Amino acid sequence: MTRHGKNCTAGAVYTYYEKRKDTAASGYGTQTVRLSKDAVKDFDCCCLSLQPCRDPVVTQDGYIYEKEAILECILHQKTEIARQMKAYEKQKNKEKAETEELNKAAKESKMKVFLDKEMSIVSKPLNPFTQKQEDKPGTSKQSNDEKNKTLPSFWIPSLTPESKTTLIKKPDKTVYCPMSGKPLKMKDLIPVKFTPVDGKVDRVGLINRQDRYVCAVTRDMLGNSVPCAVLRPSGAVVTMECVEKLIKKDMIDPINGEKLTEKDIIVLQRGGTGFSGSGVQLNAKEARPVMQA
């Protein structure tokens, strides 16, 4: 066996390669897997459905969605917020009713104590040598205390402890973007207009092709490895190279001639390929219990 052999069984040192091999074989430790090209969505696919968009829209953070999918997501979030708000209002009304009942019971108890004191006032002098039934040494309140100290029982229905209901916090009424986690409104969705390679090819033909769209200005091919941006006034998709070299000089939209600002240039968030990071993290990590030193 050579000196630099990976499986050096004759050595007394537990090598790094043997650790990695045993970790992969035993299923313990942190596993890092490089995502392949099939595991990453294309730049023109919806972030929710992962399918090529028919009616694409983009958020201010550069995430592309199918219009139908993102509107359904927003509607679902609003429905869930309405349901939580209804449960919160129900809990609030219940607490209010309980508070009113407690206040009413406290007033009744005060009134009862007052009436008992009024009824106990007599004109005859009291005999100090006579004791009341309840003041006798044999009749103490130990029996009531013993009843109150009974432990809960899980097999007797009347003594089973009751679980406390969890309090519902006031829900947040804000709708958030599924990808960025930032607040999202329907008016923030910007329509996107891709320029197809061949205008005569229908949508089904474009989906079957690997190279589907080109830059609206330079006619360069668009792909996962090409940084792209969307111009807000026209919705056209151009390359970042075109933005840096042509558009930022005059800050005018070349499609419709409108004036541009920095916020009008939205950089698209892309998935990248299995061979290039493309500015995103493509390593999938799965943490597991580590059993070896």
C-alpha cells in the first residue's frame, strides 16, 4: 500500500477521508450535496409552480411569478388572516363576557356581605358566655381545606384536570412575499414581457426549446448564467451588460422612451446551473447527529 493511500488500514490515525466515508455510509453527520441542473428552476419559471410562465409578473425584489399563482397565494393569505382575525375576535368577546360576569359576581358578593352585616345587627345584648356552633373547638375548617387539597385524577371523570386553552395572538394583517418574506401588494406586481427567439413559434414550441428568449435590445440569448433585469415602464427583459453599457448612460427606456430611475431597473433573481453558482447558494445541507469525534 502506498504512503498516500486513501484506505490506509495499516495506519494508526483515523484519516479525514475515512471519516467522510464512514459518515456517508453510516448516515450520521452533515451531508452537503451539490444541486444539479435539474434541481434548479429556469430564470423564466414561476417561483411557486416552477413551470414556464404564461403571464409572468415580477416583484420589486426580482422574483418572477405566474400571475394566477401569486394572486391565488395572496388570496389564500388574506383568507387565513380573516380566519385568524375571526378567532381572535371570538376570544376577545369571550374574555370580555367573562370579565363582566366576574364584576357582576363581585358586586353581588359585596351586596350579600352588606346585607348579612345589616341582618346581624340586633337590639338585644349579646351573651358573651354563649358560643356559636361554628366557634366550637371541635368544628374547624379542616374538612373544607382537605376537600380543596384533593389531587386531580386521570381515571375519574369528575377529577380529570382540564387543559388550558392557548391564547390566540392578534394576527398580522400584512401579506408577505413567499420568497423574500417582505410585504407584498397587488399593485407592486409588474408585468414582464419576454422577447421570444422566434415570434412565429407558439408557446408549446418555446417550452420545448432550451433557448427561448433573447434580450429586447441587443438580441443576446438569455439563460440561467446570464444576469438579467426588467425595465419597469415597458416590462422588457434585458441583460445586465446592456443595462451597464447602454441604458445607464441616458437612463431612458429604449422600448418606449420613458425616463428611468434606479428603482425602475429590477434585477431578476436567477437559479443558475449545476456547474456555476450564478450568485446563489446551490449547496443543500442536511444536518444530522454527529457520532464520531
